[in-house]
Amino acid sequence: MEIDAGKANSEKPTQSENDLKRPNWLVRVVWRLIPPGPGSANEIIDVLLETHGSVSQAILRIPSVIAVPALGCARDAFYWKMAIAQAAILFLPFVDILSLPLVLNLGLVLAVLILREGYTRKDDRSDCEAITTFMTPALVILFNAALGLAFPDLMISGDAIIQRAVKLAVPIALCRYALGKNSGPGHPHKDVLRLGTRTWFFNALWAAGALATITTNTQAVPPILPLQEGLTSFFTVHAFTLSWRLQLNPLEGISRHRRIEITLNRNPYIDDLRRTRFFLWTGADWFSGFSGQALLEMIFFVLGPLPLLIGLAELSFRHPSAAGINAPQMAANGSAWAALLVTWIHLKKLNRQTAAAFDERIRQLRSK
């Protein structure tokens, strides 16, 4: 009795067909690894299974297949100003313990951050950078541990790495968030927005440097009073943020949270330009037209180097805690605070010039 081959194949799948079935867990893994783009995880796995004939062989080829679009997206998204800012932030907390293994470690972290930019979705940047906040310190610690397993003599003390790596989290996320924002392709005022973006590059670089300097003050001068580190850091940062918020007027619709307004016979881009303009760091005049904002700015520059001044007092009076002072880090932080004060003067001037360009554009739109 003859058996119909077509019928037999339709009723009982062959082993090859079972092997080519797409595993759900593999789809989820590939979906998380591929950068945003037209290709999907299902399509990549289908091509690999069809080409190589088994799941195991397809898994071995996945890294090489994903590497090409990942590098391409990272190249397209590369922004040299962001790369320089991230490199400066990464190295500042480790300036007192720099070594060849540590430079290699931080270089690998910087490479991962550059690659990650290709995976960052522009409409979801805030959530992506929230992950970066926790990811960056973890990478520094992980690479240090991996280097220690391969070369035990080159591993740096875990406490020294952890204390400094944690201080990278907020400055790195702030830098990436501020420098990664861009206007939509259809915005009719891209010239002034591009000017604002250029100004915010220097603002973000200055802010990241200030945060890194504040958080590394304790590495230079260990605290001698209870809660000294927390209080000095909190009030220093809070003084600056409060002075900035004094520029915002919620009654005019200028606040941190964007409001949805529906208006008729009104240019819809005016409010957008005004909001961008008032968030610039125009600052206050310290000696002419003194104000509360100017006082808060002065408090910031007094509280910032306060731990270093306490360290100088310890050295002058030969306090027992002076033995724990890290002279190279103290010198680096003292120089950093002097540079922050000098650059703040020029930064305010740059922001005021940018604000004048926004004011002129807003005036032109209102006159039409």
C-alpha cells in the first residue's frame, strides 16, 4: 500500500522543521540587543535560522550580525562635544589615583557610552539617561573586577573605585541629557535653537564640572564634622538651583513643567522660544542692581570650596585629621573652583548674548 509523501509530511513535521522554530526567549534577547532601526528581532532570527539551519549555529552568529548596525548607529549618533564632556567627567573623580589600568577601564566605559548613544531613542531620552545614571558606576566597578580576575596585580582597591564611581552617576546623566536634546526637523526657528543648543553645551559642561568637583571635595579633605559632607553638598547645589529658579515666572507660563495651551490667531512657537530663552543661565549682576539671585550665586561660590578651606585650616592648626588630606586632589579641586568662578563670568555673558538673540526673534514674531 502506497503512502502519499505530501500527506505524510503535512501530518508529521520533520526534525529539521522543529529545529527551525523561533524560540521566544531568543527573540526577546535579540530585541533588546539590536539598536533602533527598520530591522526586527524576528527578521534577524528568521534569516539566521534559514541560513545556518539550527538554533545553536544561529546564536553563534548573532553578535557579529548585531555589531554592524550597532556600530553604524553609534557612528551616526556620534557627537564629539558630548564625547569630550563625558571623558572629562569620567576622569575627574579619579585624578588622584590615575594609572594605566584605570585609564583602560575608563576608556572602555567611554566606548560603551558612545555606543549607547546609538541605542538611545530621542523621544525617550529621559528614561534612557535614568538608566545611564546607574549603568555608568556599575560599568566602572565591573571592568575593574574583570581586570582583577585577569591580572590580580593591576586591580584597584574596591572601596577606592566604588566611592569615586558613584560620583559619576548624576554628572554623566546630566551631560548626556542636556547635550542630546535637539529640535525637531520641522521647526522653523532652528537657527536660534541651534544657538541655544551651543550655549547649553557649555552650560552642561560647566554644571557637570561643578557637580564632579563638589562630590570629590571629600576625597581631598575627609569630613571632620557629623553630616559635613551631606550638608555642604546639599546646600551648595541647592543655592545654585534656587538662584536659577528665580529666573522662572510661572505666572507667565515659564516653569519647569510644560503647559498645554490652545490659542487662536497666535504664533505657536513664541511660547516655545520664550521658555527656552528663560531657562538660559543669564544669572544676576553681583555689584550693580544687587538681588536675591545674586546673593544665592555668591553663597554657591562660598559653600563650594568650603571643605577645602576647612582643610587649609586643619593644616594651619595642625589638626590630627590633616594627615588624611589628599594634597593632589585638594590642589586639583582648588584649581577647579577657581576655573569655575572665572568661567561663570564668561558663561553668563554667553547666555545673555544668546538670550538677546531669542528676545529679538520673539519681538519680530510678535510684530507680525
